[in-house]
Amino acid sequence: MIKRLNFFVEFLGTFLLVLVGTGSIIISQEFDYFDDFGIGLAFGGIVWLLIQILGKYSDCHINPAVTFVMFTDRKLTFNKGIVFIGLQLLGALLASFVLHFLFPENVKLGSTLPRATWEEAFIYEFFLSLVLMLVILISTTIEKIKKYAPFLIGFTVFLEAWLAGYICGASMNPARSFGPALVSGNTSVLWLYFLAPILGMLMALILVKAVSFSNIKAILK
């Protein structure tokens, strides 16, 4: 039962993340209701709520890049990782189909697209993902702050989406980019939003491995 719930959460969690997050972008475009702060709050808030509520019963990665790093760190098996990623992409795709049904005239559906050059977007996505993964790894490992992990992760997503969303889309999540891109047809730079988050999060893992957790714990005391 717990195993099935783990899989279902990856599907449902990613579905809700894309529905609420990219939905806020679409509403902003259609009704001029949300600004960048509100969009960032939508993304950060839903991530916080999902981890806070569902994280008690599952891994709640809701992000293929996170799942890939956890597999690399041998925290889950290859088969489980593949199923997680498949369900995350499926959840994101379904959410974008729902949004397309609700807003058929919207041509981007909240797609992550570079404001300037793809090189600039790649650098932003790399470092945004690196920072997010550092927060995930540290906050979920150190006992003293573990209970604050859902908030810290959600707050990081909020800040990054708010401050960098206008420039590069601030995806940090291949699934979040996959759904809107595939349904809207804006797939020309989709590779960027897969590669940059994965590389950024892998670099975060390397950095954390290079600095022992005992030193980090000493700093936080």
C-alpha cells in the first residue's frame, strides 16, 4: 500500500504543481491578475503544501531532476526512479492538457522560455537548480532543521520563481517544463530545461559530498 502511495504521490503531486504553478502564469496573462510575486508565491506555496502534506507518506520528489540525483546518490533503485520520472512527466502532461482545455486560446500555457539567449537561461537554470538542491539535501538531512524542510524548500522555490522567472522561466524542474511545452508546441528549447536542472542538482550533490555533514552541523549549532 505504501509503495503504491509513493508512486501515486509523484503523479498527483506533479499534476498539482503544474496545474497551480503554470495556471497562475496563464491567469496572469489572461486576466492580468497575478504579478511575478504572485506567480512565485503560487509555485512556492504549492511545493510547500505538497511536501508538508504528502511528504509524510512518500518521497514526494515531484521533480525528475531530484529523482535523478537521488538515484545517483543510491537513495532509490533504477526501476523505482524510472517509474517516478515517468509518473512525474505524465502528471505534468495531464495538468497542461487540463489547462489547455480551460484556456484554449493561450498559446504558451506557462511554458518556460528564455527571455534573451538560451546561454543566459542555461546559466540561470543551472545555478537556480544547484541552490534548490542544496536546500533539499541539507534541510532533509540535518535533524535540527528537518521539520522545517517543507517550508525551506517551498520558500526557495518561491524566491527563485519570483526573482528569476521573468528572465529564464525559473523551472528547476524538467516535468514542470515538459507538460506546457509538449501541449503548447513550444519545444524548441525544452532540452535546456531538462539538462540545466539535472546538471545543477548533480553539482549540488557533489558539493555536499565534498563538505562533510558534520561540518555543516557544527555551523548550525
